[in-house]
Amino acid sequence: MLKLLVVFVLLAIVVSLFSGLWFLYQDRGSGARAVRALTWRVGLSIALFIVLLAGFRLGLIPGYSQ
């Protein structure tokens, strides 16, 4: 379940990144759509980090052992 969530969020980050690039190209650098798309990308990246950290803390993601 956690793997599927991580993959979904990673795909959403990539889609947001490319939509920001697309809006930047379409609006010739003067639109707010690119900023909004890239803001979503940053928010999704932070959310992914928090999910991974919580998964590690709760034991859903095994730690590295030597």
C-alpha cells in the first residue's frame, strides 16, 4: 500500500513539473499558472518526504542494518 502511494506521488510530482514547464512555455514566462504548478510540485515533494519519514518511524519501511 505504501509503495503504491509513493509511486503515485512521484508520478504526480513529475506531471506537475512538466505542466509547469508547459505553462512557462505557453505563457512566455508571464503567467501565474507555472508558479502554481511548481508550487504544487514543492508541496507534493514535502508531503512525500513526510510520508516516507512517517513510514520509517512506524516501522512500515525497514531500516538499514549492517
